[in-house]
Amino acid sequence: MPWLPRATLLWDVVLGFLGTATFLIDLGADLWAAGQYVLSGRYLWAALVLALLGLASVALQLFSWVWLRADPAGLHAPQPPGRCLALLHLLQLGYLYRCVQGLQQGLLVWQQEAPSEFDLAYADFLTLDISMLRLFETFLETTPQLTLVLAIVLQSGRAEPYQWVGICTSFMGISWALLDYHRALRTCLPTRSRLGLGSSVFYFLWNLLLLWPRVLAVALFSALFPHYVALHFLGLWLVLLSWVWLQGTDFMPDSCSEWLYRATVATILYFSWFNVAEGRTRGRATIHLLFLLSDSVLMVVTWLTHVTWLPSGIPLQMLLPASGICFLLGLALRLVYYCWLHPSCRWEPDQVDGAQDVHSLEGRRLPHNRRLTYLARNFFPRVRDEAALPQKGEENGVL
């Protein structure tokens, strides 16, 4: 192959390796923090860390297992027998198995002088699933862990070295997952356009700048009312779950697993925006933004009426205005991205998961990841011209 495509393939393999390493480092930091809490006699904090870690891991394995079962027979051949795969997921190793499988396929494609269309499409198929699972893990475990650590630091008035490690690895994991997810969505575009540097920077920054004030508001509320934050989360989560249900999502292969997806999306919406349905999303995004902003302001005002200064000695006159500036800057970057850097596409009729009508050189059907294509259809709008007008019931969203 020419030098540039081979370099691009190698870069994708390197990114996959770094993503897996980031996941393992973040996992190690969480276990280290839990161990330190146990040694210092803070058993409740250790239990909360392990509970968040365990719940997120179980949800991740369920998603991975359901997707593997829903994929067409023979798509992932050769792979371990069904019982071995079930055991891997039962031992909470299903996600890591997928990461290893994706790295192996990426290296296989890179080593070939002229990789087949099927091998390239299958590598994309695996990478897209890994990116989606990584995003779920970020908002089910990493973001709540970051909120918990910040609340503990605010409550205790100091930060231990392992807590600083946890905060840094959490931010690194969140940043990586958001950027990797956006790269995955771009892979699903019909034009197959690569993710540019400017688009990457803007997408990464506006997500992070809007996420930080929300995490800080929840952490402040948790530090002041540790016994009520669970009720607060449950109340908002039920509202958001109902909202997702009313949008009529169709992401998972069956109705039972669809509720797992809706519950996960409701958790993501507690911290950040996530589009789940076709149609014009500008109104839904605005409602969600105002809803989270109002809730965050109420939590901060409640904190201000009880405490004037942070226990760590950092004045609120510095921390809260800085968070407000982050929010406004993130909102401005978000508008810039969707006005000038967000591509429009000519979407073709949807394909079944695991197969596409185009055939490879070997006569096999090319793998097609319907899951991420479904989300990409919601994220990237259609070209607005007569040739690309959607059929009835196929209208896509524009933010």
C-alpha cells in the first residue's frame, strides 16, 4: 500500500492501544484508591468506589454479550466457543477481549501489503463497537468516580496523591472516550471523511468545558448533602429515562436489552448531551441544556446558602466564576462546531447489522455496523436538497 494509508492504519492501531492502556490505568487508579480508603478506615468511600466500578463493569459486559449474540453467525470467525465467550463476560473480561480482538485485526490489516475490503470493513466494525462501549464505561464509571473523588476532596479539605492520580486519569479517560467516539461516528459517514484536527479540537473542548461545571456542581452538592445526592440522581434519572423512552429508541436487538440502553443513556444525559432519536434535535438539545443548567444552578445556590468557603481554602470567588466561564466558552465552541465544522451527508437506506449489500473481492458480504450508523444518522444531518430529501419516517436530526 502507499505510505500514507499504511501510516494512517498504523496510527489507528496506536490509538487503539492507547485507548486500552487508558482504560487499564483508570481501572488501576480506582482500585488503588479503594485500597487506600480501606487502609485508612474509610470503608464507605471504598464501598462506593467499588460499587460504581462493579455496576459499570456489569453493564459493559451485558452490552458486549448482547451485541455478540445479535451479530450474524460466522461474522467473528474464528473466535472462542460460545461458552468461553460467556465465561469471559462473566469474569468481566469481555470488553478487554474485544480490545485485544480489535488490536489483532488492526495489526493484521496494517501488515498486509494490500488488505482486502472485508478485512478493512471488519476492523472498522470491531473498532466502532469498542468506541461505543468505551463511551458507556466513561459515563457509567469514570465520570461518577470523578464526581465522587471531587466530593471527597471538598469534604475532607485535602487531596491525597492517589486522589490526584484518580482525578487525572478520569479526565484523561473522559477526554479520550469523547474524542474516540466522535472519530467512530465519522467512520460511519457515507463519504468516509477523516476527522480533521480543527473538528477534533472543537468537539473535544466543548464537551469537556460543558462537562466540568456539571461535575463540579454535583460534587459540591454531594460534599454538602452526601445522604441526599442519591435521591437527587434517582429523581432526575427517572425523568430522563422517561424522556428517552418517549423518543422511541431502537438501538438494541430486543426490547429487554433496549431498556438497558435507555437506562445507560439516561445516565449519560445526567451529565452531558447525547442524541438518541432521529428528527430535528435542536429543540431537544436546548431543553436538555436548560434543564441541566437550571439543576446545576440550584445545587450551587443551595451550597452557597450553607457554606461560604471551600474546606480546602480555595475561595468560591475564584472557583465558581471559573466554572461559569468554562460553561460559556464551551457553549460558544459548541455553536461554532455545529455552524461550521459539522458535516452534512447523503444517507443511503439503512443496512442490517453485520452485512452490507456491497461484496468484497472474496465474495463475502462486507461487515456493516448498524449500531453506530444508527447513532451517526442522528448526529450528522442529511444534505438539504431535493435529491437527498428523506422518505417519510426517515427524517434525520440537525443540531
